[in-house]
Amino acid sequence: MDLPIKTIQEQLNQLLDDLDAAYPLTEDTLLVIGTSTSEVAGHHIGTNGSNEIAEAIYQVLAKKKEKTGMKLAFQCCEHLNRALVVEKETARNDRAEVVAAVPIRKAGGAMAAYAYRKMNNPVLVEAIQADVGIDIGNTLIGMHLKKVAVPLRSEVKKLGEAHVTLAFTRPKLIGGMRAVYEKLQEHE
């Protein structure tokens, strides 16, 4: 990969800013991140995981987490059934079922393994319903987003060499012709 780490971090910062503009990132927000560090480096997914790229991505996400209070969930690869690395408190608060595994580069992926080592009290959970997501390298995070996911367009189409997709969620619109989707004044 010829792209400097600094450029990757700048791209990710822009992606996070775009996501924050569409769906404000707060302490109530859960962000799921699926990352193929191999794809970021220009290789086929799962073939050349990079701790250096994982560290660079984690640093940017940790700074944004510190600034906004959002919670992070790092998706593992298919060898761990796309389980997620989260803080134990997040698992408890979201009532997510903890599973017994520790991600490593070859089973979980470089990004998830790095996050597991850096988080304060990490656990793996089988599934979660995140508010927003960043899919870096076509890692298929959709199963971990709330039911109604909305794709978000950004000027940044790639992180390094990896295709990037952003998404935020919204509540389901239920009902029929008589349903009202905007909040009513209390006196109505």
C-alpha cells in the first residue's frame, strides 16, 4: 500500500464527520465498524491483515468516541461468525449475549483483534443492533444495524483502497393511512 497512514486517518475523520452530520453521534449512539485492513491496503479481504492499519483506524475512532461519548462495536470476520468486540458495559446495557472467543488476526481479523487488546473491558457478543455503521472493505455489517438502515453518501468513497459504505438508522414507520409520523403537540 502506497497510501500513508495519515491520509487514511484523514479520510476516516471525514467519514465520521459526514456520519455525525447526518446522525449526531452522542453517548446514546452505538457505531458498528466492519473493517478489512487487507482491503484498505489494496489486498483481497482476509489475506493480508495489518496491525498498523488497525492501530491507525482505532486511534481515530477512539478520539471520536472520547469527543462524542458514542459506543463502539468492532465486527469480527466470518471465522468468528461476525461476532462483535464491545466494552462489557455496552454488552450489559444493550442486553447482548456474550460469547466465548478472543479475536486474533487470522480468526476475527486484525481490526477486531486490535480493538480487543485496546479496549478497557472487552467482550465478544454474538449480535447487536447499532444505530450507525461504517463498512470498510465490504465486510457486511448490515446484520448488526437496526431494522431500517439508510445509506449515507460521502465524498470519501474509499478508505485507503477499500470501498466504504456508511449507514444510519431510523425508526420504522408503522401504521397505515391514518398514521402520523411527526410528534403532535400535547394539547392536540
